[in-house]
Amino acid sequence: MQAVFLLICFWKGAVIWAFDDYCNQTHKNKNEMTAIIGSTKILKCPVGKQVNLFAWEKFNVNDTIVAEGTKINPDYQRLNKFAIDRRQKEYNLIISNISTADGGKYCCEQTGFRCCVLLYVKEAPEVSVIQLDNGSLLCSATGFPDNISYLRWEHKSPERKHLRYLKGTENGILNFNTSDGKTGLDSTYSLDGIYICNVVNHMTKDGDTNFQTGFANVLFKGTPECLRETVGTDYTDGSVKLQVDVYSSSNVSYNWLDSEVELPVKQSPKHKVTITESQTMVEMYNHQVQLNSTNIILEISDVDQQDTRSYILEVSNNHGTSNCTVVLPKRRKGSRKVDKVKLAILSCGSAAIVLLIIAIVLKKIGKHRVSKKTQKRENMCYHRHEKQFNTYSMARMRNEVFEEVTLNRDERDKGKRFTICSVVQDV
């Protein structure tokens, strides 16, 4: 008689039946069922009327008894996920909150026969990115079912800014134009960054997506890159500052060289070398990106015509050495003296302008004060008989007559001579 299976779905999980006439041959009969993480499954096993000895056993690396009769093995009981449902003709194993560790082969053992079930646990793929020895990237994905599809890769800058999408192989490998571990592109830093691979096996994780991602921050093997050279000149003291911003995937060592004699420039009162860490803006795939950089600075004081016109920065890391040349700006002979004369003239001119402005302001203030005093005097008249000043209003009340005169010396007001309207007679 053919084996018969009936799959019945309850609210709490799926149920699988294995009838006596199917499970009557030891080791030959088995069925498969799948579960998702967090779900509950009921493995059903029919039992004969005369059978009193039965157990559930899990076959893995170390075969273990899950339950004997209605008693759960203590090693499984502490997991708080296994239970026995014993009925008149059934001996059921209930597995709740299923995880990937619960997958495997379970067998219901009875006198004279065994009925086995293969439990597969579906899981969203776990994804990671591995850099291979040849520089390629491998998208490593594990999960069940293992019919995994690989989607396009994404390349982001170290600061997680999107740069581009890339197409990998069907088996999840992203190849670069490499040779002996060295990139075939002009700039190593254009390859460095975060690489994200996306896969799907038609399972979800946390119930919110149908694909999973993995990523890695990748640094390729390459010599240092000179991102930018700048020259700063201070014409007041004749000093020059040379700065080179360097990008490297590993620590660097450096030397400043005199380009004419190709000898190292040593620290001295004339030459000062400093190093700082910063960020430099570069363009990558039509995007402006900030890269971590090492800024190597050479300061030269009292630069004149006899000084070298260019310097070479020799910078090395674990993968090789790069040279960057910096050229000093041209200066006319005696330009430093001319600059000092110009500075002196400019300073004197500025001081003269300031003094002129102050003089104009003071003159305006003085005129303002004199005009107020004159206005006050013009509103007064001098009474010669009384030998004192009176206001015009007071003089008019007294019907006095006025004329323009110049006071005599004995009629001075505080020693000053001035012309006013003066009373000449009484009416």
C-alpha cells in the first residue's frame, strides 16, 4: 500500500501525519517539512494500541534523545521550546520558536518501526564581503533555501556617499582591472571605499525586506597618492610654505629633497618640516568626496635668488614610493627690498590719511563751537552807559537805538575785540 501524507495547517503551526503502513519499515521511510524562523511546528507520529515504549530522537553530529515517553531530555528542556502532545493514537513532538539550530532529522521510535521527518528551517541569507588575494571581492551568502541570486554591487566613499553601481558575476564575485594585486586605474583612492553586495533567496529578515546586504570597507594595495600641492608666500618676511596632501591606505614615511642636488632637506632655522592629519576634497566618479589625508609641510624662511626653485617630496608606504614635485613661484631680483619700500610707503600714506581726517574733524568741531558763541553774541547788545551787555528784547522794551560799532579796548569782553550791535543812546 502506498504511503500517504496529510499536511494540516492549524493556527499554531503546520502538522505532518505519518501513518502506520508508511512507518512500518525501519530507516526507509521519511518525509520533509520546512519552517521559518520563529514559527511553531508539530511533528505527528501515530502509535499502536499495544505500544507503550516510544521516543523522539534527533539525528545530528551527536544523536540525542529529545524525549522518552512524555519526559523531555533535560538538555532540551532548558531551551523551553520542546513539548510532547500524547493522545490516544498520537505521539506528537511540538517545536516552538524555531531557529536554524532546530533543523535536522527527527525520528519517532516505536517497537518494530521508526518514522522520520527532515525539518528544514528557511532563513534569510547572512551576507558578508571578503577581499580575495587578487583584489576581487566575494559576496559570501549562506541561508536556506540556497538558491541565492546576486544583485548589483554599490560603491560608496569612506564617508558613505554613493559613487556608482557595479555589475558582478552570477556567483557573487566583483572583479577589478588588476594585475599582480595592483589596480589598473590611475588612482588607488578611486577604488577604495565601502562595497555593498545585495542578495535574495526569497526569504525575509525581520519581515521588512526581501533581500539582504553585506558590506566591507575595502582598501586596495597601492603607493601613496599626491592629492594636491599648494604654495603659500609671505612677502613681508620672504618665507614660503610648501604643502602636499597625501593619501595612503597605510602609514607613510617621507623626505623633502632639494631637486637640484637631490639631497634630503634637514630641519634647520631655514627649513622647518611639519606633518598634520586632515581631509582633502577630490573628485571621484563625478562626485566631490572628502578623503582622509596626511599633510606634509615644508616652511622655508628668507627665500632669495640663491635658493632652490623646486623641491621633491618622496613619500613611501608598505606598497611602494611616490614622488611629488613642488615649484616655488618666480620673484624679481630685489623684490623683497621693493616690497619693504612699498610697505613703508603704504604705512606712511595710511598714517597721513588718518591725520588728515582727524584735522578735518577737529576743524569742523571748532567751527561749530565758534558759530554757537557768535550766535550768542549777536543776540546781545552792549549798553555803553551801563557798561554791560543786554539782550535785544530788553533793549527794545527800553526803546533803545542800535548801531554797528567796534568796542574800545577798555570795553573788551574778556580781552577779546569783536563787532556787535551796541546801544549808543537812550530814548
